[in-house]
Amino acid sequence: MSRVTLLTLQVLVAVVCLALWQLLSTVPVFGKILLPPFFFSNPVDVFAQIVKWFSSGVIWKHLGITLTESILAFVIGSAGGVLIGFWFARQPLVAAVFDPYVKMVNALPRVVLAPIFALWLGLGIWSKVALGVTLVFFIVFFNVYQGVKEVSRTVLDNGRMLGMSERQLMQHVYWPSALSWMFSSLHTSVGFAVVGAVVGEYLGSAAGLGYLIQQAEGIFDVAGVFAGMFVLSAFVILIDFGVTLVERRLLVWRPTVDGRG
Amino acid sequence: MTTPTAVALEDAKVAFRLGDGRVYTAVEKAHLTVAQGEFVAIVGPTGCGKSTLLNVAAGLLKPAAGSVRIFNQPLAGLNRDAGYLFQADALFPWKTALDNVAIGLEVRGTPRSEALPRAQKWLTSVGLGAFANRYPHMLSGGQRKRVALAQVLIRDPKILLMDEPFGPLDAQTRQVMGNLLLDLWNADRKAVLFVTHDLEEAIALADRVVIMSAGPSSRIIGDWRVSLPRPRDIFEVRLDKEFHALHREIWSVLKDEVMKGYAQSTQAAEAV
């Protein structure tokens, strides 16, 4: 299938869905509106809301807050995950001692921590960052741990025979291997950083996309809820695109899935 | 005047503790010396512990009994005089071919600005001058072996340990690599310990061919001198009469061991 056909079909799906939504929410079928506007709003109103946000400029402040929280959560969570992951992988005893606790904390649905963080850190950005960190940390931690553990025996022996000291093995073998595992989960961890931020905002805040959605919901402004959702997905897609670019630069040495490089 | 001994395994015994507590003896009592400038090939059936012996010479494994001497010094820890060419891919996948070769020098503190041009020279001498910026996954199996060879040789080790280095390659590529190895070796004649299961390859390359019995508890059961003239060409040498005579002679001994090794491996498979 050519690119143009594919793109046309993709756009067509959106057009059909939006058209159906618009029709069913405004034109009665057998004397009944199938998608009552109170619950479903309609695409025109949602679009109008989005335009209003952007033209008045209110949205930028909220986007900025959510972005800041996501970035902070990602950076802090990744740094912690890399450090602890490395430490555990190189010190099997420490890993064995902490293993049940790591599993326990990881098994906990992170949302329940939100009230605690709100209590401890207030309603500002840090309670959201903390929530994001608990999500990002474990993804990065497990991947780095795995990356250090699964360094090829032969590559390691080769490093030793080439005369590498422990420090040089760290720099030239363990570190790149751990990073490659971490980057392979980059999409997931960045996604979770955003999830942490938005969920945190939704549960209690004064700014951000989650706050915007929560406010709209509070006054039964369904158009506002949908508008918030659309802006949020566009926001995540943009970030994901950025991650793909970074990944392409950093992982040039990795074979692509089809093995042809 | 006798040439100094580069590697000496004196009654080396190698044993592993298995998971269930039993002890598995891979090599019973191996006595083997490699003189300076000598190319020695170890041939044996699958699972006879020839790679194990090589790891002992490299210092990656400690013998359970006996001793290892490198240039008459007892070996403690890793063998710092040796370069090791592995059977499996051992290049750093996150480094380009050039960086993979240069790392051998950088590790010992050579500045990068000096290491890179020398690495480029080595890549050229293994025929990969134009592939400096490729990552290992973009190279063929044979090309990766060439990079690995350059990576080892750039450090100018006094001893070369090679563990079926051309094993994973196809027959033609193996011969081309064999000739490349001989050309490079001819330049400064390092001591080489070359492990292979291919008797023809062993005779074509080496000064001495050592045969090991089928494992476990394998021993060295034969030692032949190969007096074919050097420099040799792998393609040509196989047509030589002397080559054939030697091959027949060694094979008559090796054949029984190969059959034993094969029988043992099938029994083991049935037991599982």
C-alpha cells in the first residue's frame, strides 16, 4: 500500500468517526437523539473549546505545568532507577535482601499513593512529580538491572582479556548495556511520567491538564472533558515523537527488528 | 640455544563442580608447551575440553591441579601477555568497528587521538579500511572476525589464543581468514595456541598439531610436527603429498576419539 493511500485511509477513519459523532449527537434518529449532548457533547463544541483555550492562551500555562512535572518525574525516576539498578545488579546480596520489598512496592497500585504525596508535598507540582517518579523508577530500575545482569559472558571476557579494569568494564561494557535496556523502555517510562503527572493533577491541584479535565467534569462540561482529552493525546503523541528521535540517535548501533540495519 | 617457552601447561587438571555437587573432570592431566614463535593447534572431538584448556592458558579458568607458566613465570590471574580471539561474537556491539579496535589501546591509556589512526591502519590491514564507521551488526560474520582479529593484534600480545575463531564461518571464508591469519602471523611470529575441531585447518596452519582424547577426563594423546614449508597458502598446501600423509596418520588416531565422543554425546542425550 502506498503512503498516500494509507494516509487517506487513516484520515478517513477520523472523518467517519467525527461525522458519526456529530450526526448522532445532533440529528434525531426515530425521534430520539442517540448520543445526548449532556453526556457526549459534539465535535463542533469540543473543537470550539480547544480553539478557545489556545486563542486565549490559558492552555499554555497548563501544558507547561504538566510538561514540567513529566520531565522532572522522568529525570528523577530514571536517575534513581539507573543508580539503584546498577547497585543491585553489582551487589547480589543487597538485591537478594531487598527483593521482596521491591516486589511489594511495585505491586502496589500507585494511585493510592497520590493522597499521601498530596499530604506530604502539598498541592503544588512536587506531589505529582513524586507520583510520576514511583512509576518511572521501577520501569527503569528493572531494565537497568536486567541490562547489567545480561551482559554477554563473551563480551565481558573479551573486555577482561583486552586488559580492562573493573572501572573500564563499567564504562565500556556494563554501562552501555544497561543504557540500551533503559532506552528500549524509553517510550513506556516517558508515557508513565505523563500518566503520573496527569493523574496527580486530577486528584488534587490548581493547574495542569489533569486539573483542566477535572474542573470541566466538576461542572458537567462534557465538551471541556473531551477537549482536555484531545489536547492530552496530542501532547503525548508529540512527546512520543520526540522520544523516537532521541532513540534513533542514541541506538544507531542496534540492529532493527528486521535485522537489516 | 633453545627457544624460550611462551606457554607451559604442566599436568594441568580442570574440574567443575556440577549443580548436584558431583565433580566433573573436563581435562585429566594435560602437559603442553608452546615455544616462542610457534603455532600450535589443538584438535579434538566435540566436548573434549580443548576450549577449557585455552581458558586455563588465558587465566580465565584456574586449573584444579598442576600449573600454568607463561614465559617461565607462574600465571596468577589473567594472562596479560595474551590476546584472545573468541569463537562467539565478542565485539562491543555499541562501538563502531574503528572504536572496537581502538579500545584495545585506549584501555592501557593511549590517548584517543593516537589510538584512532593506528586502529584505522589495523582495519586496513585486515581489509576493512572502508568499514570503520560500521557497527558490528552491519558487518558479515567474516568481517566481524576480521575486526576481532584487529582488536586483538593492535595490542601486540606476545601470545595469541584462538578458540575455534573461524568456526561459525562458511568454508570459503574460513580459508580466506586462515590465509589472512598466516600473513599477519608471518610478520612477527607470535606464539599461537589455536583450538579447532577441523584437522585440515590445523595441519594447514600450524607447526605442531596436538590431539586430545574424547572427554570427560580427556588427555593429550598425540603430538605431530608439521614440517610443511612456510610461507604457506591454505589453498595450495592441501594439495601437498606430505599434507595428505600427515592427515591420514593423524586421522587414524583422531577417528576413534571422534567416534567415542560422538557415542558419549548421544548417550548423554538419551540419559536426559
